[in-house]
Amino acid sequence: MGKKINKLIITAAITGAETTKEMNPNLPVTAEEQAKEARECVKAGAAIIHLHVRDSKGNPSQKIADFKRSIEAINDSCDPRPITQISTGGAVGASIEDRIKPIVKLKPEFASLNIASMNFGEDVFINHPKDVKKLATTLKDLNVAYEVEVYDAGHIESAKRLAKKGVIRTPIHYQFVLGVHGGMSGDLRNLNFLIDSIDEGDTWSVAGIGRYEYPLAVEAVKRGGFVRVGFEDNIYYEKGVLAKSNSQLVERISRLANELKREIATPDEARKMLNLKSRM
Ligand code: KMH
Ligand code: ZN
């Protein structure tokens, strides 16, 4: 009998911090827009909503009230309730205090953890080792589960070093974010290298930036990885054609999974697969 293939966990990164309505007018920025978008994404097969929020002017925010408003709206409008993953990366330039605060106050079910500094487009995304330790320790102390964001090959080495020191938990769930200018591109050989580099028992998801989104998702569906899509990473449905919604991007992944006979995980199944409860 063949090895049973794990179900596919789809994450929708619906807003991000860098994408603007000028880039794609369909970007959800208010709590209501995010709730509507999350509902459609969950209907289309997403189990996780990777969440960045905006203030009343549409600018990136790390305010508790803004996160609370969006999370409540999402929970009210979605059935089943998705896993909401609070970003601790925030926008480039956000202070470490602002990035930690929502975790401390809201103790979410899931979070992201960035472990290395890098150029990020035309900016610098700073993750000072002492801040990474502080953030990871806070997540651990509060029993908040998290995924480790990987933009470059050395980030896996850094994660392993931190795990050895007991700063981050194992097994590690990685998000390979490929195609950021300053990190690895979304070339297939890079994905292959990253998959080869992680330890037995670790899990991975891939978020391809821009034109890399779909081809990398295809690889993940075929190879037992998980997939992240959404306007944070990519605003197009195809070359030159803006996506109408995040759910349009999720729907395409669900169709692909269906074709390739990979079942899609519900939010509760994803909770079990990622051991969210036992990490708490
Ligand atoms: N906005 C990026 C600089 C995360 O969510 O953890 C960082 C980011 C990563 O989006
Ligand atoms: Zn993010």
C-alpha cells in the first residue's frame, strides 16, 4: 500500500503590510473587508488567515484594537472558524515592542516568527538577534504556536541553531517565502534545497512572491508541502491581470489539489496537523 498523503493546508495572506489599494483596488484593509475576504477564502479551502491589519487611514498597524477588530470580524463571519495567524513581522520598520504587543495582549492561536535581518525590496527588514530571542521567548512563555519565516537558505541554519539552544520549539513549521528582493528567488532549485535542508519531522509551506506564487504552489501540492497565497505575496491572477480577490487565488489552489488528488485540510484538521493545541 502506498504512503498516505497528508492533507493540504492552505494559508491566505489576505492583506500584508506592503501591498496597497493603488496596487490592487481589491485589497481588503478594513475589518469588514478582511472578514468578507476571509469568509470567501475559507469557503474556497483556506484553513489559515495570515493577518496584518491597517489603521483607519489604511496604513499598516500593530495596534491591539485594530487586530482585535479584524479578528472578531473574521471569527464572526467565517464558518468554520479559520486559524488566525498574527504577523509578528509587521511592516518594515515596525519596532520590536509593537511587533510583540499583539501577542502579549491577544495570545493568538498562531503567529509568524522572523529570525534574520535582510534587505526587503528597497528597505531593510531588521530582526536583531536579541529581538528574535525576545519574541521567541514571549511566544514560548505564552504558549503561542508559530511558524518560522524563511527567505534565504541561511535562515534554516539560524532556526536550527536557535532550536538547539532551546529558544525555538521543534518540530519546526517553516514558511518558505521565496522571491522577495533580498532573499532567495522562487526558482525550483531553491525550493529543492530548502526542502532538503529541514529536519525529519519538520513541516513546510511555500509562499511564492509575484510570478513565483503559482508554480511553487504546484510543487508544494505535488510534494506534500503546504501553500500560502494572497495579496500580501501576489496581486495578479495571471500576467498583467489583477486578481479580483484573495479567494480567487485560493480557489485555483483548491482546483489544483482536486486534480492532483490531494485532499484539503479544514481549519480543525490543520489545527491537529500542526499540533496547535499541544504547543499551547
Ligand atoms: N512585512 C514584511 C516585512 C510576517 O508576516 O511575519 C514581513 C512579513 C513577515 O510580512
Ligand atoms: Zn506577513
